Amino acid sequence: MGELRELLVKRSSIKGRLTKFKNYLSTLPLDSTISSVEIGKLTCKLSNFEALFKDFEALQDDIEVLNEATLNTELTERDLIEQDFYHCIATARDILDNFKRNNPDRESEYDSTTTNLHNTDRDLMGFRLPVIKIPTFDGTYYRWLEFRESFHSLIHNNDKIKNIHKFYYLNSYLEGEAARVICNLEVSDQNYPEAWKLLRERYDNKRQLVNNHLKSLFNLEPITRESDKSLRYIVDHVCKNLRALKTLGQPVDQWDTLIIFMMTSKLDSTTSVKWEEHKNSLADMPTLDNFHSFLKGRADVLETVQRNKQDKSFKRQSDAPVLPQRPKPSLPSVKTFMAQTSEPSGSKPLQCEDLTPPLNWRLGRIARIFPGTDGIPRVADISTARGTVRRAINRICLLSSPDDAES
């Protein structure tokens, strides 16, 4: 369960960053007194925060696949964290909207640069494209290639952005160990090339990148129970790492047999049997594309079956008649019980006790009867050898006399 433990640690990191952003929002004024520089910082932070939300959703999907035994708990955890994300994003957007509405002429240069870029794209394409979110980078090697290519094409190679603004962008997308690499550099126009160079020297380590992607492939957790989510997770996980290794110049096109053997060892017993049956129907050695097609088809079948089961279960519940609930009988709160009697005062009852044989029940004589509002006796005082006790009539057993026996 090493991979699940790693995912849970990453989720804890995201929750920590969520709390930091929430605390940051609480320090901002909600009126128009906020400065344009602070608005620029908030715009950048919000962009990163929205990207963090997408990372959380992907991470939580992986956790739910690997931790299927406690799926209900994980779904509750997802809902709680998502509510915090929604609240923070809505609050930040409200602050930005209030500033723009109350200060139409006070646009920060930082925000204007981004706006001009999107306007340029709109002029060139004839329509406005959605904003591209650059993923954050925390120093994890398998994330470096994605971050490097995105940042390089959107920010680093963009001549319309000044170097000092590029440095601000770079700082906003870095966190953890990656942020510490350039933390000693002052944010300035001249220091940006040096900051980017330090990052490239630290993480453009081909040998480390290859080792980390191979480790991610071979440390894949085995599937314990067949499900559509787990099968799709395996396909996505393997494809992602193979694409990265291919970008690093590794001959992944020649690894089909090895990857298929490795992935087959991670499958559950039912899927393994199905794969062996499918493999025997092929005329030649199976390729990785054949294997992926098999897993995707199997996942589609499992998803359809599961959906049909849920639909049938829902239909049975909706069609079932609603039966009235029978009240549960309440247990007596006292140990002593007695049978009903309507005998007058002076009769000699027998007090009955739970878990006690009848011959051992205490003897007593009714001294006084208390009728209810309907005139029927409800409670009686009983004189016993240990003193007078008060009991309900239905807790008294009347002794039978010889005359009663003859009659």
C-alpha cells in the first residue's frame, strides 16, 4: 500500500495549501480599499488555486480506486474538501469583481499583461479561447516534464511578458522543494534567467527522470477486486509514464511484452482469466494496444453491469409498498412483574419476580387500591414481610383459593 500512502500524503499537502489560501483571503479587505498590486497577486494565486483544485480531483480519484474498501469515507472526505475549494474560489472572484466594478481605471499591470495576451489570442483566432491553466510544480520528478513544457511555451517564450512578470509567474507556480531552489533570488528583471536556469539544472536530470518514471511503473499497486475504475486507472497510469519515457528518448515501442507481463501481474484473478482467454483468440503475440483495448472493453462491461444493478435496485425500492412501522415493545424498567387482578382490598396476592421460580415469589396482602380516571384499579399498596411496597395492578398475581379450584 505504498502508493496509497504516498497519495494520502499528497492530499494532506493539498489540504494544507487550501488552508493557507483560506487564511490569505481572510486578510484581504472586502471593499475597494485593496491595492492594485494585491489584486495582481490575488489573480495569480487564484489561477494556481483553481489548478490545485483540478489536481485534487485527479488525486482523489486515484485514492478512491486504491482505497475502495472505505469508499463511503473517501466520498465524504471529497465532499468536505470540495466545499472548501468552492467557498475560497467564490470569495476570491467576488473580491476581484468588486475591485473591477468600483475601480474600472485601476487595472494592475500584472493583470493587464494577462488580459492583453488573451485579447491577442482572440484577435488572431476570431474568438476567445478558454484560459490555459499551468500546473503547479512541487519538485516531484514525474511532474517536471509537464510543467516545463507548459511554462516554457506559455510564459518563458512569450516576448510580450516582461522578465519581472515571468519571475512572478514562476514563483506563483512553484511550491515545496521546487520553490526553495530559487527562494534566495530577489524578484527582478535580471534574475529571472538565472532562476529558470537553476530550475533546469536541478530537474532536467534525464537519469533521475527515467528512474522515477520506471519506479512509478513497477510500483503500481495490484488490484484486489475487479472494478471499472481500477482497470481504467491502470491503463491511464501506464500510458502516462510511457509517454514521459518516450519524451526522454527511451525505446518504449519495443517494451510491449515486458509491459504486458508487468501489468498482468497486477490484475485481479477474474480479469487475469479473461485476459488469458482473450489472448488465446489472437493469431499473434498481443501488443500493448491489444492489451489496453481489452482492459478498456472490460471496464465498459463492468460499468454497464454496475449501472444496471443500481437501476434495478432503485426500481425495486421505488415499487415496493410502504409498510407501516410496528412499534417495538418497550421492556419493563423494573425486575418485578405481577398479573392483573381486580380483587378487592384484603386479597392475598403473590408478587412475581423475573428470573425467579414461582415458588420463591414474595407473598403479600393488598392494603390499598388506587383506581384510575376510568374507575379501574391501576396501582396497589402491598404489605409484605419487608414492608409496604407500591406496584402496578398488572404486576400482581392473585393466589387461588380452594374454592376457586373447586369452581
